Amino acid sequence: MALISSKLRIVLAPVVFILLCACASTANPSDDLSPAELIQRAQEALDRNRYKTAAAFYTALYERNRSNLDLVITAEYHIAFIHYKQGRLEESRTRMNALLEYYNTPDEELLPQHFKRLAQIVINQIDEKENRRKPFFARK
């Protein structure tokens, strides 16, 4: 009987650990975090595929820095990219296109150009993925 319970513990220990980590995966960013800290924590969450946590930090970055267009664009790009990573392609495309609208202004040169290029790359990848899903005869 003791042998069965020790085997059961060996099997259940990782399951309990995973469940505890899953419960701790969402974050409520504290108000005292700087923009750099919010970005750092979001990136750390992304590195661990914790998309909800990363999105929470980027959403906080967006909401707390609406007057700083560079930070708004940073947050919006990364939130759209999280949707892409989650396979929510239409949501990602919509958000990437909205992001690109920031660059249709006379002040475009003042904005971070790498997010414009990255958004265009992601939109192209979405197009390719969607095109592969279509039957051959339905492709453009």
C-alpha cells in the first residue's frame, strides 16, 4: 500500500505544480511599475508563453501612458502579436492594421519604425497562413 501512495505522489506532484503555476500565470501589474519594468515583465511572461500575463502588462503600459505615443505603439504592437501567437489571426490582423494607421500621418518619421515593419511582416504571415488553409482552387 505504501508503494502505491509513493507512486501516486510521484505522478501527482508535477500535476499539482503545473496547476499552481497556471493559477499564478495571470498578473495584476502594480501601479508603481515604470514603463520599462512593465515591458520587462511582459517580455519575461512572453518568454514563458504566458500570454495572458504578458497582455496584462502591455495593457497596463498602454493605459498608463496614453500621452506617450511611442509607448502606446509598443503596447499595441505586442498585444496584437500576442493574438497572433495565440492563433487569433483576424484579431491580430485588425490590431496590426490599426497600428499601421498611426504611420499614416505627417509625423510618421517621429514614430518607432521597427514596429511598422514588424506589423507588415506579421500581416504578410497571416496572409500566408490563411492562404495555405484555402483549397488550391480557391487561392488567389
